[in-house]
Amino acid sequence: MSTPTALLVERSARRRAARPRSRSLRPWYRNGSLVAGGVIVGLLVLVAVLAPVLAPFDPVKQDLANALQSPSGTHPLGTDKYGRDVLSRLIWGARVDLRVGFLAVLIPFVVGTVVGGIAGYAGGWLDTVLMRVVDVFFAFPFYVMVIVLVFVFGSGEFSIYIAIAAVSWVSYAKIVRGEVLVAKEQDYVVAARLGGMSHARILVRHIGPNVLSQAVIYGMSDIVMDIMAIVTLGYLGLGIAPPTAEWGSMINDGQEFITTQWQQATIPGLVVVVTSLGLSWLGDGISDLLNPERRK
């Protein structure tokens, strides 16, 4: 039930959550990691969105008569063993890998945040049970579990989402639980309880905005892990089904021609490295914004 005290506490909590963010957002243009990462990721996203316009050829159309051509004016990065334009496949691969990488974070983020928030706030036997489940998942290596689950469910984009979600949610649960354990002892939460607010309202409206920053920061690095997992699965032949353009499968297809057509495997690998750096820098910059005490 809403009371004047409860409304006052709610407004106070909102101001408390908003003030640190407003102060930390002012000097964003001075944050080198944020700017560099934002530029790299922004350009990659732009390339992915404009793939139908930027790609000079159909990325899946075969032309065996022009297979394994060296870089030229017509094919700037040459053609692969099926005569497909490497540049076009690289551009379309950005759309596939970035889409799967970003979307694969959403499910574990939501599930892990809910589980961690409930466990940290409720405590007691429920916290113990949920954390023991989390510990079981933590016992298995990330890539091994993803590969096993994709092998069980079959290759394809949907299987990748399920496999990554089944493994990644535990990290978010651990992070959010730790933040909630600290936040629920703060004065504004105690005051909210005394003001008659429900547990759900306290958790969602007051604790949530103050504990999600760490999960968001981790999510940026998790995107890097997901893209690496997608590329690894593609390299092993367990990822996106051919002939869809995807960076991991391009590396796998081009490795047998590394001495004669080095660009087929090397350039997709370099793009993966640049993408990972851009996302890592962007995540570090966001971390600086959300945690101003880290800045020098």
C-alpha cells in the first residue's frame, strides 16, 4: 500500500540512483576507451546493417570458373574455392556474427539477473539452493559445454542461442547476487521496507537500478566471448549452416590455402580480433562511466 513515507522514499531512491550517473556521464568524450571502442563497434554495426548495399556480390552465389582468384579490382580480397567473393562474405559475415553475438547475451542477462536478484534478496534456503545450481554450471568449461550442447541440439542459429544461454546465465546470477547482498542492507532499502513497500517493488524499482551496472559491464565482455564461441563453432563446422557467410567458417575454408591465398583465412581472423578489441574497449569505457571512482 502506498503511503506518503513510501512515496518520499521512492523519490529519494530515484534521485540517489540518478545522481552518480549524471555526474559520470559528463566527460564521456574524454574517455579514450569509450570513444575508440564506440567508433570500432559503430563502424562494424554500420557495415552489418548496410551489408546489402556494401557487398559487391551475392555472398553465397558460386562461380566455379573463377575459383581461387587472387585479389583484383573486381574481387578486392579474391574468391574462395567455390568462386564466391571473399569481401562480400566478410561483410555479410559481420551481420551474422554480430547479430548472434548481441542477441545471445539477452537471454542469459535476463535469466541470470532474475535468479541472482531473487537469491540475494531472499537469502536463506532459496539462496543456498540457487547458488548450488550455479556452482554446478560453473564446474564445466564454457567452450566445452557450448560445443556439447550445440552437438546435441544440432547446428544452427537457434541451437547456438540455447547453448550459450544455458551456460552464460550463471555469471550474471553471481554478479547480481553479490550486488544485491550489499544493496539490501543500505538505508534506502530499509526505509522502503518500513514505508510498507512490497518486496517485489523494492527489488525492481530501488535495488535493481543500483545493481545492474556491473551486469551491464560484464555483458559487454560476454559479447566478445559469444562471438569467439560462434567463430569457434563455425571453424569446427558446428555453427551457422553453410553456405551462410560466417567468419569462423571462412577461416576454416581458407586455412588449406594459407600459403597461396593467405587473405582468405587471415583477414577474417583479423576482423575477429578487431571486433573483440572494439567491444573490450567499449566495455571498459562504459565501466569507467558507471564507476567514476575508477577514473584517474
